[in-house]
Amino acid sequence: MNNKLNLSGIGMTSQRTRERLLGRLMDQGITSMEVLDVMRSTPRHIFLDEALSHRAYEDVALPIGHNQTISQPYVVARMTEAIVKSGSVSRVLEIGTGCGYQTAIIARLADRVFTVERIKPLLERARKNLRTLGLRNIEFKHDDGSLGWEQRGPFDAIITTAAPQRVPEELLQQLNDGGRLVIPVGGDESQELRLIQRHGDEFEERVLEMVRFVPLLFGQVQH
Ligand code: SAH
């Protein structure tokens, strides 16, 4: 069987394993049917190396090389739900493409997604994965995303999948009026997952829960 085209994952991961993951997401409080549907129908095993693909439907973060991880499905669902439920998702910016799993989930709910990754080989892998899934509403950029992507803004929503010590002012400035930023903030051990909504020049902030992401780093990496 050609694994690249094996989107169903039959043989590697049973349908039952995938349904069990959906059950876990619901048990943990994910209620949006559109988010649950997209989580159910987006294969996660194609984002992983073959040696790890049998663990693709466990609700855990897993290594993707370059000291980075694919996000935990629950956290992807939570961040996606937070922005989908709170307003428009016409133009969405993602900082930290990684292997592209969160990108795939949000691209199926948003009109256009702009995603920035500082490690070039990861960005190239994400590009390939997302092409495999037939997603064409995504624009990629190899760069340090801590300053956002001003030329493509303003955005209805910004999802940051790596954690800075404090919220970069540039990201707040690239939100539309009513736009939302979902971002983990804090040190290496754990961070607050914050949902920040812009109302004119005011920013309303809520802490959703504690999470653990890799740090947001500065500069870009070629290899
Ligand atoms: N969104 C991914 C998670 C990737 S882990 C998923 O769905 O699985 C976080 C990613 O953020 C890593 O690939 C890391 O290289 C990237 N990253 C860290 N700092 C960054 C920065 N300043 N700009 C862009 N990407 C960054």
C-alpha cells in the first residue's frame, strides 16, 4: 500500500481508535460540532514519521524532529474552538506551522490561512502534508513569526502554537476590530493559554487553561 495516499489510515490505526479520540475530546469539554467533525475527518498519522504513526490517534503531543512536537489533539481542538466560537474566521494567521496539523484543522474552517514557521525543513514538510490533504487556501512563509505577518493583516484571528514569555505587541496590532488572539504565554514548564479579543483599542483577556508548548524562539533556521 502506498502510505502517502493512505489517508484513511486503515491498517495502521483502526476507526475505533480514531473514534476513541473523538470521545476523549468530548469528555474534555469540546462541544463545537464543526470542530469535532473536522477533527474526526482530518487524518493525523500523515503528519508523523512512519515509526510513530501507530500513536497518531493518542491524545498526546509527539516528536516531529528539530526538537519540535505535533500538538496534542485536545489542545488543537480547544484553540480552534476558542476562535471559531468567538467570531469570524475569514483570515487567520498561525505562528508556528510545525508539521501543519493545526494548520489543516483551521484551514478547513477558515477562508484563508497564513502560516509562518522559522525552521525551513518543517515548513517544507507541512507544505507537502497539506498538499496531500488537498488544502489550497493556505499561504506559507519561512520567517520568525514573532512579529506576525503585517503585509497580510489585519486578521480575524491569530493562533500561536509556540509560547513567548509575554504577548508580542505586534500580534495584537495585527488583529481586526473584534479579532481574537489565542496564545500560550509563560516559561518552559507550563503556560497560560490566553484568549485575547480586540475591541477598538481595548483588549479583553481570558485565561482558558494551563498548557505546555515549545517556546517561541527568535530568528530563523535554514536546515
Ligand atoms: N502547529 C503545530 C505545532 C508546532 S510546535 C502542530 O499543529 O502540531 C511549534 C512550532 O513553532 C515549531 O515548529 C517551532 O519551530 C515554531 N516556532 C517557534 N518559534 C517560532 C517563531 N518565532 N516563528 C515561527 N515559528 C516558530
